[in-house]
Amino acid sequence: MAQEVASAVHLDAVYQSGVALDEARGSAASVQFQNHDLAGILLERKPPYLGCAAARREHGSQKQDRASEHSGKVMYLRPMNIISWNVNGLRAVAGKGLHEIVRGLNPDVMGFQEIKCTVDQAKEVLDGLGYHVVAHEADKKGYSGTAIISKIKPISVSYGIGVEEHEGEGRVITAEFQDLYVVTTYVPNSKGDLSRIPQRARWDRDLAGYLKGLDVKKPVVLCGDLNVAHQPIDLSHPQPNYNRTPGYTQSEIDGLQLLLDSGFVDSWREQNPGVVKYSWWSMRSGGRAKNIGWRLDYHLVSRRLMDRVASTEIHNEVYGSDHCPVSLQLA
């Protein structure tokens, strides 16, 4: 894996001359390119012309426009660093070193949740970082909202999940790139009295259906504040909170499990079984200083992407919000 995260997401195509690739179509390959170790997928057998010196030596041929039986067309993917952060107010965190934090994390793609501002305000805050910016605001001012920044302009961008009941709160953005979708979401909180549980259950069902539809076309990375602790290890005090506190009811747990059963993987937990680490702490009780917290922020990835997950991290060292950023690097 490259030591430095490159700015491009992919190379259109790299032709390897004189290198035998006997793997089946779709199998992994690797190469060094401009000092980067690149992962790749064999797209099709389309060998180089024998005009190259190595091929002529191997086959005893004169220069000609005739193909050998070796090698193949390979798309090589640069390492891709995907960050997610619930900022609890984008304009508020702007005054707490947001630009410096983003530069330090060096994302290729970064999803923000709970931006609590308009699209124009989000673009103003994020201007100057050198990224493409898209944002989705709630109808209610100063509430909810999401944004995505990316070094590469997305092929397409869509908003919401196509279900009228869930529109109006700016909770989902989907950015399509060459080889995958990145979806960022701020999942609805079920409210302190749990009155929003039925709506939340419908949201979880509809989000799973939406992601499965995307996954048929390309692999998916879902990043964001999913507003649920999936297992007892994911919060400090599971017993007193179970079925009493929003974010740790059986209905919400089942909602996340539905996503996992639909072909997605909790990438951080997959790589860190048994590790206790949190991404949210209550500001009212001084939870961060005591590390009394919850893991609410995730990267769920299509199962077939897990082989490309080089690393995952929860960035407890980053302050500015009641959540900390979480990261995923695809090799």
C-alpha cells in the first residue's frame, strides 16, 4: 500500500507489456506505478502489440500489429481514503480548526453529517480546501444535513433514498465514482421518549433496500452516523441503556443487522474484534474525558470490497465535535 494517499481514485487503464497474467477476469493484480503500490482488477484479456522489444525477443517476431497470447488489460486503483465525521454544526467546527483537521486526515472522499446549515453556507465553509463540494440541507433551518467533499469530481450525485416519508431532512447523499458508490448518511435519532422508533424502523428497512439496489450496480461504502450501537461492546453501559435509550433498542439493533444481512460488513469491527473504542460522547456529562461513550459512526462496505480494506480507524485524537472522525482506506 502506498505510503502517501494519492489524489486520483483510479487509472483509466494500464497495459503491462511482457507480463503474463493467467488469472481469471475479475481477479486481483498489483503493480508499482509512480512509487505507488496499486491494487488492480483484471478487466479483460487484451494483450499488448508485439512491437515492444521484450515481446519480439520472446516470440522471435518482427515489429507488427499482432497481439500475443499473454498479459491483459488491468484497471489499477490507487489507495482511497474515505473519512466520515458528524461535525454537530459545520459552521461551529469551522472555528475549531476544521481546515487543518481535514488537511491532516487527507481524505480522498469525506462525508459530513449534521452540518446544520444551508448548501451555500456549507460550500462557503469548505471553500479553499481544493475539493469538490456537494451538500444536502434540511427544510428546517439549522437542523440535520449532510455534505461530501472529494478530490475527484463524482460521476453523479443524488440526494435522499427515493422514499417521500424520509425526504426533507437532508440525511443522505450518494456520490458515484468510477468503481464504487460512497453514500453518507445521518440516520434519524429515535428521540428520548423513543416515539420515533416506528419511523426509524421504516427508515432502516428503506435504507437497506436503497443500498441493495446500488450494490447490484457497483460496490458501496456507506459512511456516517448510524445512531445505533450494534453490540454491547459498542457502548459503555449496555445493560441500563438497552431498550431505554435511543440508539440501543432492539428495533434499532435489528435495523443495523438488516444492513449486515443484506451483504454489507461493519469494516471497523471486522478488523477490530473485541476492541473497545467509541466515536461519540455526551457533552452534558463530560463523557469524553471519562471515555464513557458509544460507537455510532461506521463504514459499512459491500462484502466484496472487504479484500480491499487496508485499514480502518476511529480518530479519538480529533476534537471539535461530540463525535470524532472515522476513516477507511481502500487499497
